[in-house]
Amino acid sequence: MSYYKKIVGERVYLSPVDPNEVELYLKWMNEDRTLAVNFHQFSQMVSSKNDLRWLYEPPKDMHRFAIVLLENDGLIGSISLHNIDHLNRNAFIGIFIGGEGYRGQGYGAEAIRLILKYGFHTMNLHSINLSVNANNPAGISCYKKVGFREVGRLPEALFVDGRYVDKIFMAVLEDEFDGI
Ligand SMILES: CC(C)(COP(=O)(O)OP(=O)(O)OC[C@H]1O[C@@H](n2cnc3c(N)ncnc32)[C@H](O)[C@@H]1OP(=O)(O)O)[C@@H](O)C(=O)NCCC(=O)NCCS
């Protein structure tokens, strides 16, 4: 697999996505239920590379990276800045860490800090936002840890596992990030 150390942290780096890495993504989208449900893929059919176009062929307003372990160049997830709006200088973050064993280890928080720095200091963004299912405590806890705060919620906007849950919006401003 080919990964490039574009944005380097202490334990992970962010690389362009390797177009030959298909199997692991297909496995995650189908067998890692926590990931698939929270990343809104469980209700989709993901059976071939064709169904992963959003991963390999990101639109112009999206910068997508693979999250890779520095110690062994192993792929553990993906993170993106999407809906990048240069006029209003904002964007959204999307992230997943694949495999139960890699979650809750701080890798998600490190990857988000790296992409926030890239967003504010390289892309010249003013605010970075995200949305998260209200029944995703690990996600919410991770986002708060890196400086996001809740700015609103859509009540019962998502149908997850047989019930409606709120969709929470969170945001961080550039001066808030620089203050961390
Ligand atoms: C959300 C996600 C990217 C976070 O990455 P991560 O590497 O697991 O995050 P971190 O380890 O940096 O932080 C997670 C925090 O949540 C906490 N946490 C985990 N499970 C929890 C739970 N059930 N309740 C409350 N907190 C929980 C962890 O203890 C950790 O906090 P700590 O560092 O203070 O101990 C990752 O969990 C993931 O990919 N989940 C599945 C897909 C997903 O939800 N994507 C995001 C959609 S918005």
C-alpha cells in the first residue's frame, strides 16, 4: 500500500487515500457495525470499489485523507474536510476509525487536531463544523476533547436502530483552535 506522510502527528499521519486499498474499506463498511451505523453506511449497499467513489474520487470541495499509523504504516481510518466554502471560510469534518481495537485510543482526536490545523492554517478557514448522531457518545466526547462545542441540534432527524435520534451540530472557530 502507498501512503505519504503529508500531515504528520505523533502517532498517526494523514495521507492521500490509496486507490488500491479496497478490501479493508469494504470489510469495515460491512462488518464494523459501529462504524457503518455512525458513518451512515449501514443503510447502503457497499459491495465493490464502485460503491466507494466518495472515498476515492472526492469532489473538489472535499479534501480526504487516510489516517495511517506512524509505527507500521497501517491504515486505521479516514478523515475529510468536506463542503469547503472558500467565500465564507468554513467546512465540515467527517471521520471514522476502523476496527474496534483502534477506537478509544486517542487516534481520532489526534487526526482531528491535525486536520483542524490544516484547515485553519493552510486552507485559511474561519470555522469548522461537524454533525454527529446524539447516540454516539464516543464521537461527542472526542469532539469536545479537541475543542468542538454543540451549536445546535435537529430533533429526531435520524432513524437509527429502530428509533429516531437527534442530529447534533458542533463547531470550532479559528481563534478558539489557536487558543487550545
Ligand atoms: C468517533 C471516532 C472517530 C472517535 O475516534 P477515537 O479514536 O475513538 O476517539 P478518541 O479515542 O480520541 O476519543 C474518544 C473518547 O470517547 C470516550 N468514549 C468511548 N466510548 C464512550 C462511551 N460509550 N461513552 C462516553 N465516552 C466514550 C473515550 O474514552 C475517549 O475519551 P478519553 O480520551 O477522554 O478517554 C471513532 O470512535 C469512530 O470512528 N467511531 C465510529 C464511526 C463514527 O462514529 N464516526 C463519526 C461520525 S460523526
